[in-house]
Amino acid sequence: MLSHSIPFIIVPILAIFVVDRRWELYKQFFEESPVGITVVEENGIISFANKKFSQICGYPMAEIIGEHFTKFVAEEDKEMMQDFHERRMKGEDVPQEYEYRCLRKDGKIRHVKIKIIKLPENRTLACKIDVTREREMQELFERIAETALVAIFIYQGGRIVYMNRFAEEITGYSHEEIKNINYWDMVVEEYRDVVRERGKRRERGEDVKPMMYEIPFYTKDGRKRWAFFSMNTIVYKGKPAGIATAVDITEIKEMEAEMEKSREKYRMLVELSQEGICMDDEEGKIVFLNDAFASSLGYKKGELIGRKVAELVYLKDAKKLEREEEKRRKGKKGKYEIRFLAKNGEVKTFIVSSTPLYKDNQFIGSLSVNLDITERKKAEERIIESESLYRAITEYSPNGIFIVQGGKFVFANSKFLNIVGRDGKSISDIDYSMLIHPEDREEILKIFSRAKKMEEVSTPEFRLLAGDKIRWGVINGAMIDYKGENAFLGVLTDITEIKEIHEKEKKFIERVSHYFFNPICIAKGYIHLAKERISSEEDVIMLEKAKLAIERVENVVKNIVREGEIHE
Amino acid sequence: MNNVLLIVEDEADMQDLMKKYIEKAGLGIEIYSAFSGEDGIEKYKELMEKGKKPDLVIMDLKMPGIDGVEATRRIMKIDKNATIYGFTAFFDTDWSERLMAAGAKKIIPRYLGFDGLVKELKEFFGK
């Protein structure tokens, strides 16, 4: 679209030449003018036309001069132009500049822009420019614009002078409605001044940067939407104008906002995660980590960014890390336990779940979730230690230790198995009461039934059935929780040997009693009788001494029997 | 009618001394001797059959054959009203308890000697 304003500047000059009767002097100049020039008399007859006009209308000069000007006007515009001419001749105010359709000799229509000045002798001078190509271009543009899937706006003087169907759709305004609105008033307040300032500069034909940007605007019904605008300057209908193409990106913006929210959620999740999250690049250098991971190793995040994971690993696990990193490079996920060295030198154990990262099929690093299990590990070690201790105590205990649950043995140490002469398998198959001698069973079971939690019960000595032998024992025990259920924990003391020793001791005492007291008793008896029969005082004294000696022996034996000690 | 005493004791010297001391004490009781548990039971039955049921049996514990406990148990079976005193050196062993459990009424420790035994008999026979 070219500007037609400059050629029309010559119209008043031409008028002066005509009026000053210097016409003949400049006639040749007019003849060669690139602008079509005609002089029309009051009666509408063309008295002068130049070559350019002849080209525009396609008539030879001989068929123009002396003809009524409407001969060269399309049927649709004839009445309007005749009307303008008549009124102009009467001195009325009619448009001096407008477009009309010229009817060529070959019947084709040309679009002509005309500027007319009334001359003093009731004649008119008109300059005509063929704008057919521009009109065609404009039509082509409008047709393209109407089918375009982007909104197109053209603005001049602060108003939108053209917008396509798509622009109507996204703004909600009709073409007529939008003509009355300053385009910047459609823009959301905070962008309004910038849009107005840039728009005005474009309308003046200035090259304004940036040419593309995203702007929020209000639709006719007040909804806020976003559009991506591409701006430029053009000449529209002969005047500088701004042109904008716009794509409605509201949904993209909303998606972006949603994604941003989502990203924020993920960021929060990562940051608030109790598990250490770490991302390293293809060289194993840390490119991202969360606070949890950094702090679990006693570092600040910034201290670890850029450092190789291998620098943090406990030396003894370095090879293991290398093997794992190699797996990631081969695209394999992995879950493994590894030890890192914290800033303070403490060895910390982690369970690492690692996954390789790819971009355009190229390995770019790995993402890992690192769970600090140091405390758990220590606790496990403590449990193992205490279990070992407990096992050692249990296994080396001189007492039989057992647990009965639901009438069955669920645990028995070696000593217990040894006492009752069974192995682990056979003990678990029998009812515990079957180990108690039938004569003692009722009494012992009664005692067990009185057992309560944390309240010790003790049995008297009772007999245990140890295969084909009988052993003696006592049990101390209490109810406990074992694997979530009530159970009886018992400690069996094997007193069989003590009982045997006791028996031997008893027999010894009995024998001592039998073999010592009877002769002593007999000796004392006879001495006493003999004393009564003899008369010699000396003999009596001797018998008395014998009796005393026997009584001394008797006292010794009595002390052995009663106290187990040898003294008088 | 004299009181009847049956002494069950395997040692002859003990039998001899017990008789001598009882006679010396002048308790006026008839004394019968048995030298084993089995002998004691038979004597008890025999005396019962003769209408001379022993008023008291002095029972030793340790004897060849059946011991004093078993002999006491069997006599008690024959005569649930029998009165049996243990006179034994096993005074501080569970034999004493077993003898009492078998039906003996008292244990006279042997270390009290024959005077001690006589004192107990006087008390029993009310003399």
C-alpha cells in the first residue's frame, strides 16, 4: 500500500497554472505527468486529459476530450460523482478526495483515487491515481486476514481500523464496536502506558523494539486473557499504521501457571523431603541436591554443588560407587547401600535409589533418593549385639531356659534340651506338661497357672521325664510378651546331682548313726550296769572314765550327724 | 494282768540291755523280743492271737529284711490301734519322719540311753 498524499500536493499548483492562463506553457509538463489529470467543464464535459488518464481509462485521447466525465465512471459510482460535480459547481461543500471505480474501454474496472479542485470559471481540475493494484492487494490481505488463525489488528490514531474475524473472536468486540475504543484501554492496566507509548510511535512509522511480547487484555465481557503479539508498522490506506498479529495464549498461560504451581509443589516436595535428593551430571558432579541430603552430611547445599559424589563416598565403598555409576551410564536403575563421609568425619550409611537421566537419548547424569539409615544401622547393630549377648547368656547359662506358648515350647536353650534329653525338633512337638513326672504334674501345672506378667512363680523340687531317666529340677518363671502374645518364660535349675549328693550325705549320716550310736548306746548301757555291780571305788572310777570317754565319742558323732562338723 | 511290751530289735545286746533296764526298773511288764521286722510282725500277730496283744511296741528302724517303717506299717494294718515307739539311732534323719508317717506315735532317740527309754515306758504305762 503506497502513499497517495504526495502526488495530490501538486493539485493546487496545477490549479494555479490553469487559473493564471499559463496553461499552454505547462501543458506539455501535464501531458507527461505520472498522475492522471483532467479538466472538466461546468457541463461535465472533459476539456483536458493527459496521457496518464488515457492509460487509466484505456481510451485514446480522441475518445476522451469532449466526452462527459461519467463515461469513464463505473455504473455504481456515476450518480455519486454526478451529484458531487453538480453540487461543487453550485459552490456546495463536497468531498474533494475520494475513490471511485473507473470504467475502462475494455469494460474492466480500475480503482482510482481522485482529488478535485474547483476552478474559478466553473471548471474542475482533477488528479487521478490508479490504486487498483493497492486495492487488490488490500482485498487479498483482508481475505488472507479473514481466514488466518491468528488475530490481526491494524490501528491508526489510537483506534483499531481493521481487525479480522479471529480478532473479533478473542476480544468479543465487533468491528464497529472496537472503532470507538482506544486500543490501549483494552490492555490490562499495568501494561497500558507502555502499549500506548509504543503504539503511538509505530503509528508515526518508528521502528519500535521489541516487536513481540505477551500482553494481558480484557475482552468485551471483562474477562482477562493473554495474547502473544507480534507488532510492526505499515502504511494503511495511505497512512502509517501499526499492525499486530496476536495469538490467544490464555490457555498456555494457564497451563504455565498450573505447571508453575506443579513445579512449586515438586520443589516444595523435594525441599521438604526427609530423604536426601541429589542429581549429578554425566561426570558424577552434583548439580542439584536438597537441604535434607546436604544437612545429613553436615554440609550446606552450596558446598556440595559441583563436587563429585565420589569425593564424598567412604573410601571402602569407592569401588561400589564406581560400579553403580557404571550401571547408571548403561541405563540401569539401582538400589544399594553405601556409606558417605560426613563433613565432621562421621561415616553415614544411606540406602540409595538411583535412576539414570537422559536428554535426546544422551546420558546426562542420574537422580538419586538417599535415605539416611545410619541410626537404623546403629540400632540394628545394637540389637545384633544385644541379641548376641542374650544368646551367649542363654546358651552358656548353667540353667535351662525355655518359653512356652499355647502349651508348646517355642524356645529352649541347649541346657534345657540337655536336661530333658531332647533336641529342638522333638521338644517343639510335645505338650510341655508331658515333661513333668505324672505324680508331680498336677501340683506343678497348678503353680504355672498362677503365673502372671512380671510376677515370678517358683515350683518346689519336682521330677522331670528325661527320656528313660528321671531328673530333678525347680523352675522359676513369669509370664512375658513373646512375639506379641502371652508366654511363660521359665528358668529350670537341674538339681539332680545336688539331690544325689544329698542322698549320699543322708545315707552317710544314717550309717554313721547306725554304726556309732548303737555300739555307744550298748557300751554306755553295760558300763552303767557294771558300775552298780562292783564295789571297788577304783573300779567305779575307771568305769566312769570309760563312760565319759564314750560320751565324748557320742558327742562327736552327734555333731557330725546334726551339724556335719567334727568336734566334741 | 501284766502289761505286754514287744521289742523289735536286731541287735541281741540291745535286746538284752533293754530287758535288764526294764526289769531293774520293776515296771512289772511282760517283755517279748523279735529280732527282725518280719519276726516282729509275726510276734505281734501271735501275741494278739494268744490274747496278749502288746500294749506297746519298741521298734528299731534299721534291721535286716524289712525295716522298722515297713514293719510298723504292716502292724498298723493288723491292728490300727497298735502303739509303736521308735527307739532309734536315726533320730535326725527322714527315717524318723517316715516311721511317724507309718503310724509310730513317738521316737525315742537312742542317745537318751536306756534310762531315757525306761523313763518313757514309765510314763506310758503310768508307773
